[in-house]
Amino acid sequence: MLITIRGLHRIYEVGSEKVHALNGVDLDIDANEYVAIMGPSGSGKSTLMNIIGCLDTPSGGSYQLKGKEIGKLSDDELARIRNQEIGFVFQTFNLLARADALHNVELPLVYAGVRHEERRKRAREAIDLVGLTDRIKHKPNELSGGQRQRVAIARALVNRPSIILADEPTGNLDTATGEEIMAAFQNIWHQGNTVILVTHEADIARHARRVVRMRDGKIESDTPQAAATSAAAR
């Protein structure tokens, strides 16, 4: 099992109050699953994603990634996992304005200490996977919103992570461009990645093969689904 979560709690102190963002979550996610996490604002879905992505730590319970108990790891170990095991895609693209697509994509490899020739090779492969080979030398202001998000997806892929975590990745895009981005995620999943998508949009969640719905810090339902796009692709 890639991800094993048991009795997960996350409590934030807001002034004199304690907010239970997660209140006893149990969840298993296997390798090469495609999961959408849904829920209204305040349901705990973003908190759960932050913990899965090692951006936050639980207040109680257990989160194991590839058999490692995440709550027991040092900051350096967590940073290594974020860099090597998890690729992040956010609603805002977070690209360097003065850098072209190739340089934006290879940045995680710079931080990982990968040699120049290997960096370039892997960045080009990731850009090719999202269908932007002809835009490789373009800067963000020369790209459409959908193309910028595809650069961000390529950057998330370049370290060959176990998991792609996407937080509202189509939130800043129109419907047609959003569908284009979801087709890119579909391709990534077919390549063997585990994709975990946080969204409040049913049209986006339908692309996944499993939908986890949250409410009040708990899992309300966990349902497999045969997405129309997935069925067509296979």
C-alpha cells in the first residue's frame, strides 16, 4: 500500500478556540490509483492534502507513506520526501516569470543536485509528456493559462515522483482549457503515476476512478467510479 492513514486528526488553535480540521480520517491509497478528494469549504480536504504532501503534520493518528511513519521524520527527511516522492500542482502556476518553460521544469532537479545534462534530458521528457515540446523556449507571459498549467504539471513530474498532488488545478482556467488539463492528468495516470486531485467541482472529479467525499473533517463516502474519459481511453 502506498498510503495508509489511520485515525488522522489535525487540530489548529485559533485564538482560544480549537478547530478540528481533521477528525479521525482512515484512508488507503494504492500505487497507480486516480483519486479525487471532494468536499465543501472547511471540510478538511485541503488539510488532508497538505498532510499527504508532507506540507503539514498531523496532531494525532498515523500516516504512513511507503511504510514510513511520516509523523516521526525530521524536517530534512520530510523535505527529501517532498522533493523526491511528491509532485505538486497548484491552482496558481507558481512559475518563474523570467525563465522559459525548460528552465521552470528543471528547477526541482537543480535543487536535487542533478547534473546539467541529465536535468535537461529529464525536463525535455516531462515537457514532451504534457505536449509542449513546441513551447519549450517560451516564457510564462508567452503562454496561455492552460499551457502554463501544463508547464507546472511537467515540473511536478520531472523528479519522477510516486504521487502527483493537484489542488484545484483547473480553478483559474475556463471549461475547455480545464478539460485539456484533465486530459494531461489522464495521460500521467496511464503512465503509472498515482494522481490525487483536490477539487470542489463534480465535472473535474468525474475524471478520477475513485471519489472520496469529506465533510466536517471526516470521510463521508469513498466511491469507485468508471470515469467516461477513462473508459474511452482504454
